[in-house]
Amino acid sequence: MHTAVSASSTVGFGKELGAITACILGGASLQGGRGTAWGALLGVIFVAILQNMLLIKQVRPEWQGIILGLVLVLAVAIDSILNRRSNR
């Protein structure tokens, strides 16, 4: 007997912010040319821990997105400052 298996086109929908944040936190640069797989893995672990902590603290889902966005903005700002200093 053969069972048909299908995939949904909405799997992973809304996970883009977490993925980008994880990569930037892991050391990838939005300007390109930098980053490692290990750094990305560490970024993913950090984002997963952050999201888990927010769930445990029962933070509302919309605030979880805002907090993750703020972490992303902070990481991009730090990356930008470090890139400016290294290019001088």
C-alpha cells in the first residue's frame, strides 16, 4: 500500500526575520563576503534560546516579533559600526 505525501507551501512562512537575525548575529555581514557556518549555527542557537525565553515568559506573539526585530536592528548597527572602523 502506498500513501501519498504532500508538502504545504506555507511551511516556514514568517520565519524570515528569525533566519536573517540568526545569520547577522552569527557574524555574516549584510555587505557580503563574511560569515561562517559555525557562526550561523551559533546565531540560530541564540535566536532559538531568545524565542524560547519569550515563550516561557508568555510574551505576546506580536511583541516577540518586535523584540526579534530590535535585536536585528542592534546587530546590523553594530556590524555597520565595525565595518566603518575597519575600512578607515
